[in-house]
Amino acid sequence: MADATLTEKRDGVAVADGITMEKLDCVVVGAGWYGLAAAKQFHCTQPECSLAVFDSQSSLGGTWADDRLYPGLKSNNLLGTFEYPDFPMDTATFGVKTDEHMPGEVINNYLKAYAARFGITDLVRLNTKVVVAEHQDTIEGGWILTIAPPDQSQTKVFARRVVFATGLTSEPFLPHFEGEETFGGRIFHGKDFRQNSDTLKTAKRVTIFGGTKFAWDAVYAYATAGVKVDWVIRSSGHGPCWIAPSYVTPLKKWIEKLANMRFLTWFSPCVWGDVDGYGGIRGFYHGTPIGRTIVNSFWKVLGGDVINLNAYDSHPKTAKLKPWTDPMFTGASFSIMNYDTNIMDLIKGDGVNVYVSEIDHLSPGKVHLSDGTEFESDVLLAHTGWKHVPPIKLLPEGIEGELGIPHLPRDDAPVTDLANDPVLAERADKEILERFPRLKDQPVWNKNYIPMTEQKGIMSDDEITPYTQLTPYMLHHFIVPPSERFLRSRDTAFIGIVSNFSNMITAHLQGLWISAYFAGKLERDPSTAVGDETAMQQLRYETMLHNRFGKWRYPTDWGSKSPNFIFDAVPYLDLLQRDLGLGIWRKKGFFAELYQSYGPEDYRDINNEWMSKYSDMKKMESSNSESLNSLNPTETKTN
């Protein structure tokens, strides 16, 4: 399909190929916590620009939207670490007290209050799915979006800029189980737990399939409702996730705070870590035998403490839930015990069975495992993963490689397809392993691993599954495509492909970064590399280095998918602040900087700091546009 050519543009209206359409300065696709942050930051820093947020769900909130609030859903974080920096979740308003996890309903209300407080609510168009996004290779750039509004035929919108915030848990993957046609009971993905919550009362026996935190939550919900649970964890999969109490280590430190304590971040091999100004000590920890011994000891203590606190070996059933992965190589799948009562006691009781096996097939009212075990079941709740690519048809065809999102590997990829550049990948691997020799010793988390879609009794006709071999995301600082095609027009950004314990802070800073980028007001601006071959090569290499790092650092969580990390979050926030031209050390005094944990409160005034540094954004944007047009005022297309 050829690019549509814009033939007329006026305030609020664009015409392409004879089709009149709404014109917007910016569109955010997705109204989860990252999408809302992007919209809020753009709206508050560029209030004169038009903005819309499109979301296919019936309410805002993403994972925390009305239809996603499954029974017992709570945040992993305790009060104070799961809030936007400039919108505290206070006890008086939201009813959550110190040392409490936030119930899903509270987070849902909080996100709605955040949108209302900053004037975003009326800009959100719910039940509106973006079906197609077609990039415009013109001087102005932009995207023509095909949207499906509620109770209307599809229509088109021109967006000068688009922020893709579709999230990592939007599109569930539910495979076909052999024999499911005769099973007779319900089979559903965890995303649809709320819609099937009546089974908490109607089912006598349920099967939970999966070892993620979603599965833990489902086991707890059914077991506390008095429903018999058979929990099946694949013997050829990743195994049970790491899950810890909120307070860990012999000193009983709050784990979310622990991960954001600057001096502890040094124990994590991090390819962008030197941005914090402590490259020397990081070099000692990871570049010397003595330092690596200290690092190994740190991770051994942290992992061992979690194992001991959960007392896995105290019972044969809980022993099956002991994680298979090394804690140092585990990313954001690391979860927190956030239950009202002790889930381990429930598992040890008669109401829960735990099997490390495979689902071989289903028959009427029964589940059959590969080891010959069979049991009755009214329900099969499958936590079988998510499709991690944006659920939008992107045009022109083949744009994914240059856009920097996951796509099929290929040997004959064009030079613009960074993820398929074997020379740069080899160069990045060499640097990573030279700087962090510990990463050469990769964990063998399951020598018998088999992708679920290749397992007997399970199949899928889906074009994309969590097991499809795709390239990883390849975005500059995990936000923008490192391509002249997109950098030239500053019209494309992604938010929320990163996951960590500090998602709300990350969303806040990424949102500000994107607004600054769109306006040409980043101090370290990737768009300045356009037209400079040496600078573009350096930009591409840094992007490859940062994204390739996940293959070695978090092989099961990040690997070839999307960036996620725990102890590397503070240096990542430092990286974004440096790009914005802001100071990264926000504590009062040297020792406070090292030993006090970073939280939302430390970034509360970051917008004011940035706004005082840069003012009159529209004037700057107009200046940039005039300069761009003066380069070639008659050209309507770029190659």
C-alpha cells in the first residue's frame, strides 16, 4: 500500500487522497499508566497542542482498567512506591495505609483521578481501537491512523506525532489444548479472570496452568474461596517465578526501596550504569576477580534469603515452587507476596495440588498430564503469556525493522534494520562480555526447555506468539527508533516497553523525555545525528549495545523481547535525566546519595526544573519547523 499524500492541512483538518480527516498534534495509543503519563506530560508541557488518547478498552487504566480487575488483584508495591511523582497516593484520599499493598480498585481510582487532575480524562477516547498506522514519509512526517470508534465504521485521523503505549500485557496468548472441544468446562486466559469470576462460586475443582505471579494470584483466589486447585507448572518451561516478602535480607529491608538504593545498584552489571558517575567502583566490582566475588556473594545472600523466608523446603508441595533461575539473572518477573493470609499455608493444605508436568490433553471433565496423572476439572485457567508486539498493522509494509520493534530475523535485511545487523551485534556482545566477564557464565535454567507451542498436546495457529522467534526491541534509550527516517520528523515514540519496580517513575520521566524530544528540547537529542554519518553510526551502536545487553543480563525475562530490569532502574532514570539536561544526584549529601533509596518523591519537581530550563516550547518547535522547510521548501517526499 502506498503512503497517502497529504494535499491540504489546516487547523484540526487534514486531507489525504481526497479523504478529509481530523488532524491532531499528538496521539497516544493506549491509556494504561504509561500512556496516561505520556499524555499528561505532553498536555502539561505543550498545552497549546491538540491531543487525543485512543484505547480499545471500555475504561482507562490498562492492566488496571475496570474489566481487568480480577478478584484479589493488588499491587506488588507497598504504599509510597507505586505513584506518579507529582501525584502522591495519600491515605486520606485513597484509603491505603502505610505497609499496605494497593488493591486493584484503588489503583483504578487513582489512575482516573490522575487523568482528571491533569485534564486528560476528556481527551481519552475509549472503545476506540487503532487498527492501522501508516507513516507519512513527507517533510512534515506524521501518521495516518485508521481507528474503529464504538458503533461506527472505521475512520482515519492524521497525527503529527504518535506515542505507542500499547503495553506488554494487552494481547493475551491462549493456545489450543488437545481435546478442548470435548472438555466441557471453561477455558480462559488470566486476562479474562474478571469476566469468569463467577467460577469462584460455581466451580468445584479448577486447573491453573502457569508459574507466573498471575498464576499465584489465581491459586490464592480459588483456594481462599474453597475451590479445589490443581496447579500445573510446565516441566519443560521457565519454572515458578521468584516471589519474595516485601521485606528481605537479614536487615529486613523493603525490597522496592532496596532495588533503588544507589550503592546497591553497583552490584548489578549494567551497560549504561556508568552514567551515574561511579564508573570506577562499577569497574572494580565487575572488572576484577575480587569485585566479582563480592558481587556473587551479594546475589547469593539476596536469593538465599528469599528461599529461606519462603521456607520452600518445609513441605514437598512448596518445594516444587522453588525458582529455577538465578536471582542475578532475573528481571521484572520477580514478584512480591501481597496476600492477606499466608499462601504457603494454603498450598501445604489439602485444597491445592502442585504438579511439575505437562498438560498432555483434555477429555470430558478431565485434565491429563504427560506423566499419566489425571484429575477432574471444571475450569482451565491458563496463564500462558502475552504477545509483546504492538497489536496494530503498521505501514508501509516492512517498516518494523526501521521502526525498531520485534520482527522476523532475516539474513538479507536492509542496512536500516538495526536488529538484523550481525556485525554490530557481534561488536556489542564483545564489549558487554569484556566489561562484565561474569555474564559469560550464563545460567542453565532448564536443560530440557521446550517452547510451549512445540509441546505435545498444545498448538497455536497465531501468527505471533510469545515463542515466535523475533528480533528484540531496538529503540534508542528504549523510546525512539534510531533511524533517520523517524528522527528527522520527530514523530514517533514508544513508552512502556520497559518494566521494573519503579514503573510509575519511569513513566513520568519517559513521558517528559518524549515531550521534550517532540519539541526539540532534549539536551542530548538523538535527532541531531541526522545527516551526520559518524554520529548516526554511534547512535546505532549505542542502541544495539543497550538492547543487546538484555540477552546476556536477563536471558529469561528480557532475552529477545522487551527491556526489563530491577537494580538497573536508577541508572536508567539517570540516563533520561541526563538527556533532559537535568542533574541526576537528587539527595542531600554524599552519604544520602549512596544509602538512601530513590522514590517518587525525589522526582516530584522534575517538571518544574525542566520547564525553568526551557520555556516557550511552541516557539522553539515553530523555529525548528521553519528551519526544516528552508532546507528544501518544495520537496514533498523524502527517500
